[in-house]
Amino acid sequence: MMERAAPLADLRVLVVEDNYFIATEMCRALRAAGAEIVGPARDLETGRGAIRDERIDCAVLDINLHGLMAFQLATQLRARGIPAIFATGYDASVLPDELADAILLEKPVDMTALCRAIATSCS
């Protein structure tokens, strides 16, 4: 019963999203599911800093951050064994081959699906 109420309890989730309103909505939904939020980071540099300085269990990445692609962030996370989920306006065809198996949720993101994707990735 407790697990259903807070499926993301004890998980630290990095949110990297440059749209304030989308970031706020994601953070609110993830907190409601029990996650502790790292960020949100609005750009690649802040995201890199969080990866370097924080304990992270999973990351939710927008692909296009002020015109820069977040694929390198996803690759850095993978190298550390941390799952990255893309929440983006793009479809899966933009993913480079090495990230083709990543979970990609198209905007507008269903917050229930996002929480489920994080829970699955971290189990």
C-alpha cells in the first residue's frame, strides 16, 4: 500500500528542462510520487554540475535545451549507470544510435507515464 502511494520514494531525480512551466509541472508530479528533485536544471551546464556534484538515481531530460542537444548528458549518465528518460517534443528518430533504446516520452508528457517510466528504470 505504501509503495503505491509513493512509487518514487527515496529516489533522487534530476530534471533538466528549459521551460519553466513544464519543469514546475514535472517537479510537482515527481514530488507527489515521492521523489526528491535535483534541480531543475535549465541548461546543459547546470545539468552537468548536478551530475558531477549530486547523488542521482534517474534523470528526466528535455532533448533541446536553448538550442543545444542533451545527448552528451544522457551519455554521461549512462556511463555512471544512471538511467535517463527523455521528455521532449521530438520523436525517437532524433536519438543517436547509442541512445536508441532510451525511454522517450513526447510532450505533452503524461505525468503518470513519466512516474511509471522512472519507477521501471530504477527497479
